Amino acid sequence: MLIVGLGNPGDEYKQTRHNIGFMLIDRIAKEFNISMKRKFQGMYGIGEILGKKVYLLKPETYMNRSGISVRDFIDFYKIDISDIIVAHDDIHITFGSIKLKHNGTAGGHNGIKSMINMLSTQEFKRLKIGVGMDMDMRGGDQSSYVLGKFKSDELKSMDGILGRSQSAFELILTDGIVKAMNEFN
């Protein structure tokens, strides 16, 4: 199983809404003592979680080109598309909520759009982490919102949000996406 966390490289993007996928990968790597290395235009690690071999990947090609790194990685390791879970931010979901999906369109997310283009399919699992968006900002400049840093009160909730996201991933790993969707959606 490959879990891809979407985000942007560089210190200026740390703790931004768009980097919540990177934050989840960092948490999982730390929790399960998986060391990360640089290759495939990203940071990756290989380890075992709950008795299963797991690959972690943080593409460093910037969000809009995430699919390039993922394509390189899955071609090298011969990973089937059905064994990919992508963790990413979603402005259409309430802050702190998560939503799991089997597949679907990009929904306006440029990282997912890049993956669909590079993989020639939208048939990969999603772990969407809600970063919300103020109602008065809808229709406005979404990029400045997702590239903005989390507020201090949001950061206080981050451990719980990432913990819940990790639990969803672990349930997908052990019992499959349908059971995880039933529990977490």
C-alpha cells in the first residue's frame, strides 16, 4: 500500500493548509519509525504498519506537478493504482473533518488533477482532510487561502485531526476502504 501525502516543499509552506498531506506522512513516519529518503522527486519511506508493507511518499514537485513524482515511484516499485491512497486538503469539507473516497474527479484540487493526468485514471483512493474555507471567501482567491498558514487555534487541533486521519488510513490498511468509509465518513 502506498500513501501519498500532497503538499509543497520548502519552509515557506510548512504549516499551510495545502501541506496537511505532508503533515500526515510526517506523523505516520514518526509513529512507525519509517525513515524518509530523497528520490523520485520527493521524500519516500518504506516500512511496516500493522503487519503490512507500506510505502510513504511526499512529492516535492510542488502541488501542481505531484503526479510526476507518483508516476516515477509506482513505476519503479510496480505498485498497482488500486493500492494508492492520497491524503490531501479539501476546502469544501469543514475544518477538521475527513472524508474517504474510492475515486472521483479532481474537484478543483490541482494536486489530484496532476495525479489523474499522470496516472491516466482517477481510480485511486482519497483521504480528504477538511481545511474549510470561510463562507465570505468562497469564490475568492482560494490559492492564497490554501497557501496560508493555519491559525493558532487550528494548530491546537492538528494533533487530533492527524490522529483521526492516521486511524482512517490504518483501518483502510487492515479492513479496506468500504469499512473505513462506513466508520469515518
